[in-house]
Amino acid sequence: MAPAVLLLLGLTAYPFGYAIYISLHTWKVTRPARPFIGFDNFRELLFDDERFINSIEQTLIIASSALALEFLFGLGMALLFWTAYQRVRWVATGILVPMMIAPVVVGFTARMAFNNSFGFLNQILSLLWPGDVNIQWLSDPTLAPLVIILADTWQWGPFMFLILLAGLLATEGDQLEAAVVDGAKGFRLFWNVVLPSIKPILLIALVLRGLDLLRTFDLVALATRGGPGISSETITFYIYNLSFKFFDLGMGAAAALLMLGGLSIVVFFAVRSVVRAAR
Amino acid sequence: MSRVRTRRSPLRRAGTNAGLTAALLLALLLALLPIVWVVLTSFKPELEWVSDPPVWIPGDWTAESYTQMWTDDDGAGALWNSLIIVGIATVAAMTIGSLAAYSFSRFRTGGRHIVTWILSIKFLPPVVFAVPLLIMFTDVGLYDSYRGLILLYTAFQLPFVVWLMKGFFDEIPLEIEESARVDGCSWFSIFTRFALPLSAPGLAATTLLTFIFGWSEYFIPLVFASHEHFTVPVQLSAYFSEAVGLEWGPQAALSVVGILPVVLLALLIQKYLIRGMTFGAVKG
């Protein structure tokens, strides 16, 4: 195990220290002078940089909406097919395909599908809706985040379905039976008996998906490139822009460290709950 | 009462069979329709890429997009880069990772914290380490090289391998190894002669999943490679930044090339997909 730990330490600990050093300087690729400025980069990001705050908001909106949609779809489908799970088997392969595809391919597909003139989504909506649907998915700032949300739900909804189905199938029949005998049914049976029994798996699914969603990058890079304007720019995409488009490495490093700080808190609790649930 | 009967009663009112089948078919349609669209687009002539209203079936089937993508845009090179980098990194990560996993599983090396630390690395966004690593790699001449990319892919796939393989090793009964130990086998030969063969299905599934994840990786090659070492995902995104306008057909063709191998591999290990996707937490 020594090689594994050494490799990981070398590629995380050293860059981490270096990132702190960079973040404390005005460090632009285009300028040779790199004066020490203390925590000014952090201050600017937190208090003067509306674009940074916007990226946090967009990330939270996209992550929470997509997580909620995927979860509701997954749970609904899992409950529906709980007793008919044999049927799911023959389609499982098919609905798992989106999950295996690279997120960049999903992003590219979304960019075509949501195009208002040649995209097929408006075409299909026109069949279901009266009149000619012409929604400007990609050029409307309020709709662009929705494109990311829907594309992510398309890719990961089936995952939620299958994982929650696995959870339901593993629940103990006896407990349910006792509850049914006691007269529990409908929503109360679900809330008091079914939900607690699938809690560990539920937690794992939500945590894994949530953490992935908080660092959404690939999908954004291909589907909307953060636009129009900055309406769908997530934190990771903004950090990337800071460093690799504006070449402001000081600000980029500071933003990355702020994100790391916020995420570490989430990761700490999340990993702990996953480790516990897995045991 | 049998378990089967209980399953039938709770929550669900007698939904009709037809309704369930319809719901499944709808889900299947939703999942596959966009992919069908991409495949069809890759065979369309240029005029139909952006026709409004959209056409599903190509009026005139053509493989021009494939020719352009493969030779003019050097998709062949990107595919080759992907195969080399992801292939070697997968083997490296599997070797280092399963050794580490075995040691965590049998000797609890480093205690629980180190295993948790390894898992948490998986959840950190690579963008955080990108700039310092890039400077570091440029200094030591690893930027834009197979060696550098393979090193990074290996490192970022390790947590996954360690966690999944640890789960598979944990499932092997200790008795076999203990008796081998009594007979005088070294730990390393126990590992190669018993642990690895006994976890062969898990080993195979982990290898393929690692390959699939590596195949999808976008950020590392985006930052650490220039045109010469582009992999399929970066090549796909490069179409958008170039001034030539939008080449939907060749992009769709490249997407098909990118999708095909992973879907075929996924079919082989369908049984282990959920387990892999949850780092072994859900046995599925």
C-alpha cells in the first residue's frame, strides 16, 4: 500500500501547499511581478466578486434541483417496480446506457437536443403540446441552468432507480409484514417502515450524486459553456475560467481553496456517513 | 407467511401489468432516444445536421462525417491516445490499488483513517490541484506527455480501485489463506495464488469499470495535454473552440466512437455496475 499512499500524497499534499502560496500573491501569467498581498484575493472573491457568488448560487441551484429530480424519479420508479422487479431486468441494460457515457458526450448531445431550431426536444414537445413549441433553451439565461439539470437527470436518474430498487429488494419482509398486520398502510407505512429500512442505501446514493453534482464541470463545458453570459456557470467552471482563460492564477487558487474548504466540510460528513452505512 | 407474499401487499395497489410495461418502455425510450439521435446524426449529410424542423432519419445515408472526423480531424489519433493512456493507467492503478486494498483488507494497515482519506480524494474537484500540478509538471517535463498523463490518470483512479477491491477481498473467507500461511506461504504468494484468483470476477469487473471511468475523464487531458495528446473527450470539446464553425456530424461520429467501447464493456459487467458506481457500498 505504500506506493498508493505515496503517489496520492505527492499529487495532493504538495499541490495543496503550492496552491496556498499562489493564492496569497497577485499572480498573473501575463505579468512577471508577483507581489505578496496576503488574503486580498480571498477578500475580493467573497465580498467584491459577484461572478464568484453567482457561480456558487448556480452550483447550488443546479445541484439541488438535479438531485431532487433524480431522487424523486428514482424513488417513484423503484416503488412502482418493487413487486415487479423481474420485469426491470430486461430493460436494465438499456436504461443504464446513459450512465456509462462520458459526461462530455452527454453535454454535446444536450447542446444539440435543446437547440431551438434543429434540436429534437422542441420538436417532441410540439407533438405533445398544442401549437408550435419554440423554447429558447440555450439562449435564455433562466432556462440554461435547466438544460444542465435535465441533462444530468437524464444521465443519472436511472442510477437512482436501480440503486433504490436494490435497497427495497433487500428490506426484510418480516418487518413490513408486522407493520401491515398492525394496520399501517399508504404513506405512513412508507414513512415509518419502508423509508428507515432503505436509509443507508438512500444516503449513499444521495451523497455520491450530490458530491458529483457540486463539482459539475464536463457537462457545463460542453452543453452551455457557462452561458448565456454567466447564467449557468458553476464554481468549478468559474475557477477554470479564472486560471485558464483570464490567467489570474492568484484568484483561481484562492477560489479553488475556498471551494475546497466548503467542500471539505460536506465531504467529511458525507464520507463518514457512507463509511458507516457501508458497514 | 412467505416473503414473496409480503412483497406483493405493501404500498402498491394493483397497478395493471400493462401500465407497468408501458412505464418501463417509456423509461427505455427516454434513455435511448438521445443516443439514437446522435447515431443517426453521425450518418446525415451536412445539410441535415441543422435542418429545421429536425429530421430523424438521414435522407441520404453517408459516412462522410466519419471520414472527416477520423482522418481530417485526426479522431484516429485521439482514439489511439485514449487507448494508450487509459489502458496503461488502468493496469497501473489495478496493480498498485489491489496491493494496497489487500493490505488494508488483511492487516488494517494505517487504520481506518487512511482508507477514508483515500476515498475523500475521489471527491475533491481536480480543478483545485490543477494549477500547482501544472506548474510542477511543466518544471519536471511531464506536461503534455504520455508519462505525465498516465501518472495522473493512475493516481485519480486509485481511490476507486482501492475501495472496490477492498470490498472484494473482504469477502474471501480467511480460513484458506490462514492454512496456506501455516504451510509456509509468504503473504505475497498468498496474494497472487489465492486472493487474486478467488476474487477474479471482482478483479475483472473493477478493471473494466476503471477503464470506463478513465475513458470518460475530461479535465485531466484538457489541462495537462496539448493537441498532440488529446484524448477522445477533449477532442470532442475542441470542436467548439475552433473557428471552423459547428461540425455537428463529425462530432456525432466521434461521440459514437466514444460511446461504443464503454457500452460494450458495460454489458459484460452489468452485474457489478451498481456496486462499482457506489464504491462497493451497495452490493446490488
